[in-house]
Amino acid sequence: MPMSSAANTTLSAPVQVRGACPHDCPDTCALLTTVDNGVATRVQGNPDHPHTDGVLCTKVSRYTERSYHPERILTPLKRSGPKGSGQFTPVGWDEALNDITARLSAIAARAPEAVLPYSYAGTMGMVQGESMDRRFFHRLGVSQLDRTICASAGAEALVQTLGGKVGMKVEFFAEAKLILIWGSNAIGSNLHFWRYAQQAKRNGARLVCIDPRKSETADKCHEHIALRPGTDAALALALMHELIAHDWLDHDYIARHTLGWEQLRERALQWPPERAAEVCGIPVEQIRQLAKDYGTTQPAAIRLNYGMQRVRGGGNAVRAVACLPALTGAWRHRAGGVLLSSSGQFPVQRAVLQRPDLMPAKTPRTINMSTIGDDLLRDASPHFGPRIEALVVYNSNPVAVAPDSSKVVQSFAREDLFTVVLEHFRTDTADYADYILPATTQLEHWDVHLSYGHTDVLLNRPAIAPVGEARSNAQIFRDLAARMGLTDPCFADSDEALCRQAFGSGVDYALLESQGFATLALPDAPFAEGHFPTPSGRCEFYSARLAAQGLDGLPDHVPNHELQGTDARYPLAMISPPARNFLNSTFVNVKSLRDIEGRPLLEIHPDDAEARGIADGSTVRVFNDRGSYECHAEVSPRARPGVVNGLGIWWRKLGLNGTNVNEVTSQALTDLGRAPTFYDCLVEVETCTHPEAADTPQAAG
């Protein structure tokens, strides 16, 4: 693999190498890694990158702890004990690759669709996340993966309303006079947006947090609207009702730049504040005041995040909120509009990177990653196709992060399932592998990144040589392709060549090389005069494309699958927002961060705790028909009455009883985008009495 000069020479003085944060966060920070004689000694934010401004979150500022972690996998490992035991024997690369090649080749020759890749956002890089791997699997003709586990409901909603994953520029939130932070704990998951929001606040802007949980962000806003999980669309429709009733509308913008206004108007008038207040569980006056603030303040901006779309009606909820700026003409201002994701604005050449043309004439079946627990247990059938016999997992930890964990564990434990995992550590998933292949971390490979929170492209140069025998994801798939006799010229492309291909002429690669980032040339107020990337060029309140699928063309409130009050056995709604010091399941094994996080927690309101005899700090069992997990109770007003917050995602083996919060989440999907419904979950909570429940989780070893 090509390396930078910082990685392959002995240096007499420390140097700094420019890079990019690889993690699943909208901030996509620019990094500077200090390297002293081939060793990375510090990772910091690049002060020359305006969005990063020299600041990193606590997690990434400790990135050297991850790269040099004592439990880092440094050589290929072959399973030597039962699946799930974590018993492995080191082997050489040749032995591992030859055996993997033989196993995959035999299955692919008989039934290519019996092989399944499983990956997500363990790295957000275009090269190590979605290039050589896709070429390899496309060429073999294996089952495709529907990558839905985080954002696809909201993404589909944006496509159907605004035309793509597009929105206002994040830097202009600093100029807004009203900011609705909707379904987002920005302090924990969007730190650099929070910097812009704080700047607006200092200039007199009003900040409103809309979230079932009283998050750290809610603490710092002027107002917190603690609605019930899954009721965001009802609130948005009631806001529309009030905008109509008081004529806080931009009629010119609606007439020239929207589609379906009359139909939406009729729908919204069915949602007076009183109806929404009952559904959302919030005071009616709070809705009226929010509508007045939004309807009479310009510029007004909405920052959405993905928590709100992890319920049955998540797609409709995002659609409803995304309609609001067009009603008031907020898009006329560069500090007005909405932002959920900016990733659709990047000129990525995905077909060049992924080469879907390598697939067979008959497109292989698609398996939804969110239903992996069920799908790995399915037998062959005419409807499903062949039983899945081989699984290649990279950039993901499904045993910890996929819903309905007991099913996932059962499926990964199949002795007849050949499983290969590319990893840095022995995660919950790696414990079930037949082979673990050591992958490079971000400090050790080339990559190029877009962002879903700003509009800069970032280049990541390798700062150090690969630790141990680690190889980049792209190199591993390149090696497998060579052994399997795949001779297409595209399999010879180096990682650095893939970086250049990702955007082609759409981005100035020389600028990426010289300063580490390049800003897209986009208008400050992209939809001031309409020009939405929809079929009509307008903001589509009514989507003919959805109607053609037999779905409602208008946004509506779609109640949760597991609606509170419908099952007396499980009276509590549970959401599972991320623990502040982890990122999904990444960083859980970094001891300094785990020490800060403390222990697996369930936030429960004092009223709910008192009714169950639960004391602060006690060990509790959270359960429903799918399973149960144990954690410590934190009696706290951060939880609203009737809702508990199971902070995730701990590795199962670092939890109290070898489980985590996903033991109780379901494989039910959203209304749009085929996404999981992690925050649409009914449970009951009780105190634990057995003494081992109080054990402190130990480090993985």
C-alpha cells in the first residue's frame, strides 16, 4: 500500500500528517496526527479546517489509544474453540486467505447468493468503506446488502420531499434567530454544529430542543419539548395547523416552489394543537408558542438528527418536518431551512468506485441488514432463495448493534455458517468468526471522505505504517480477488488511486493533497428560488412517487408498532440513545472512555422508579417478550415519565450479564426506507435480586 513519507522514513523531528476522522458522525473532522520516529503520539483537530477549528470530541482525541491498544488484533486468527468462545489461534496471511478463498469459491460456484457481505459505517471513508469490497462482491454475484441500520428512513423521506439528502449549510446556523434542535443531542453527537448554535445563542437566537430525553443539549437550550417517542409528525402537523390558522405563511414561496399545498393544507387542518398535545404528551400551549415562534421569526433553522426516525413512522416524521421551511419561506435565507444530511450534495462517482456493472445479468437478491437475526436462520425456499452459508463482516459489529440480539446471537452461532470478520479488536461479532483478519485503523491507510454534516471533502493520508500485520480493507479484498482469479483490471487499483477516483474531476484533488480538504462550490441559500432536486423542481409536500407505491403521498402521523398503553405487561416505552463517550459500539473497549462512561445505564423517571421500588444505582432487569438485559438504574429527570432511556451501545461481553440494550429491540421496520425501529420498543423494568447482577463489567481479554 502506498504510504506517506511520514510513514516510511525514520524522522529526526516530529511531523504532522493531515487526515480525517473516519467515524459515523456528521462533523467529519480534519485531523492532524503528530508522528515521532514512526510512532503516532497525538491526534488533534486541524485548526486550518473551519468546521473542525482545532477541536475534537473526547473520543477521537484519544485515537492513539485505539491504534496502539494492547488488545489490537495484529495477525490473522483462526477459530480454535466453539463459536462465541473467543478462542483463536494465530495463523499466517497465506494460510488464512487460501482457506477463505477455498471456502468462498466452493459456495459461490454452487450458489453465489449463499454468500453475504455485512458492513456499515465503522469507517465512513469512500475507499475503505465502499470501493474494492463492492467490486469483489459484485464480481462474485453474491447477495447484496440493504444498508439500513442507521439512516435510511430519514434519507428516503428527504428524497421524497426535498429530492435528496440536501439542506442548508451548517455554518449559517450561526446567523439564525431561532433554531429547533429536533431529535438530536448535539453536544454528544454533533459537537461542531453546537459551536454554531452557541454563536447564534450569544447573538440573541432562541434555541429549542425537541427530544423525549432531557439531554445535555436540552439543558443548554431555552426550552425543552419532551414529546413521547414516535410522535414528531403529530407535532409538525400541529405546527402547520397553526401556521395556516394565523397565516404565518409565505404564499409566494408556496405557490412558486412547492407541490401539493392544497392537499397538505387539508391534512394539517386535521391536527389542531389540542389533538397533537394529547398524542405527544405535552402542553397545548407549548405547541402554540412554538408555532408562533417559528411562524414569526426569520431566519429560522431546523437541525434534525436520526433519532427521530427510528420508529415505525420515522419516514413520515422526517417528511413532515422537512415541509416546514417551505411553508414560511425560510429557505429564502441562508440561515433558514432544515439540515438532516448534506451527503447528497457531494459529486461521488459511486459507480466508478463500486463497479455495479460487474454484477451478473440477473441482479442478486437483497438482504436487509436490520433483519439479519431472522434472515441468517431462514432455510432455503423459492421465495427467499438459498440459505446463507457464508458471511463476511467488516466495518460493523452486528452481534452488538443489530436489533433483537438473541436472534442475532443464535444465527451467528450456526456451526454451518462460515464467517470472516475484518476487525481491529475481538468484538462481540469477532467471537463468532471462523477467521478474524487484522484491519488497519485510520492512522494507517489512505481514504477520502464526504460529510453528512457539512460540505467539505477530506483526504486522509496514512500517518504511520500498519501496526503488526494489519492490512487495509481495500487491500484485503484486493488479495482475495487475486486468489480467486478475478483478473479484471479494476482489482489492481491501489488505495491512493481509489481516493482519486472517488470524486474524479468533481473535486480538486491537488487541493486535497495540499491542505487536506476542499469545500464544495455551492450556493449559500440553495433553495431560495426553489430548484429542489425533485422531479418537479419543487419541495414536494405530496409525493407522486410514494403514491405510485401505494403509500400515502402526504406526510402523516403513523403510530408506533409498540404503542404505549396497548400492552399492560410492558407499560414503559424505551429509547436507546447513544452513550456520550461511545460511538455506536466503537470505543467501548477503550478503557479511559469506558471509565468516563462508567457502566451500562438505564435512565428512569423518579415516579416510575418509585412505583417499582427502584433505587438510584441499583441493578435492574429490562425485559419484554424478545429478551432481557441487566444494567444499572439512574433515577433521573432526564427520562420523561413513562419512558426509559437505555444508553447504548455497550459490547455484550462488557455488559452485566453478557447482553446489551438490543436484547429487547425488535426487527420491525419503518414506514419508509426499510429501517429498524430501535426507539419503538415497549418494556418493563424490575430490580435484580441475584448477587452476581452487581458485578462490574470487566475489560475484554
